[in-house]
Amino acid sequence: MPEGDSALKKKIEDEFPEQGPDVKKLVETLIKSFLKSDSNYGAITDIKTDVNHIHKLVRNYVNSKKLDIYALKLEDRILLSRTNIGFEEIYEVIRRHSQLQTKMNMTEIWDDAENKILHLIIVPLRKHLPIEYQTEKEKAKMMAVLINDLAIEQNQADLNR
């Protein structure tokens, strides 16, 4: 685990002792820490409770504060991405070095086989989520999960209109 992640985890463990942390406050703390970081990408992992509930808390917090963060639930983790000013350059590099695997509405999944990274691109939101994989089997599983989750998310958006 990188030094920064270890320090953040220690700080959070100290702030929310074992007696049962207030999950909503923990989510807020995690997002605030992400915003303070230099990275455009983050993840909430090691979720010991219902990941759907945590994802909903994250999205509600992001929406209520009008933050420029996209949160994607991927199996048992939540990936975070914020728009950076270099989105167009990143997108161009991905298009040059990766193969388009699928496109659903305005969402694309690209495979950088050399670096073993799937790139989820949400074009209208200018969001990029890199997802590493180790094997072709893992890549196929991630693709299936992403396609399924994106279809569910699109259906929910259609229902909410």
C-alpha cells in the first residue's frame, strides 16, 4: 500500500474507532480526503457493509455538494473520478493506444492490452476511470460487470426522467 494510502487509512481508523463508525460521516471524510489529494482517481474499498448503500451515500453526498466527481460501483468497490483539465489529451492517448471494446450511448470501454488497463470513458461528463486487470479472464469478467452495471444505471436514469 502506498505511503499516502496508509496514512489516510490510519487517520480514518483513529477518527472512527471500532465501536461502530457513523457510515455517512465516514463517506464524507473519504470524499473530502479524495478532494484534498492530488489524484483524479480514487477508490473506496474494503467495504464491510452493503456496497449499494455506500454507493448511494457517496452519490447523494456528491450531488448535494455539487462536486465534480463521478462514482461508479464496481463489484465490491466504488471508483471515483474527477474531471481534470487534460481530459481531451487523456482521451486522445487512450484512443491511440487502446482498442475500443464497446460503446453504450455515450459511454465507451477501451482496452489497453499492453498495460492491462480497461478505460471507462463517459464522454459527455468528461470522466475517465482506469481499471487494471491481471489476466484475460479477469478482463472478460470486468467487461461483463461494467456492461451490466452501465445498462442498469442507464435503465435507472431512464426511469427517473
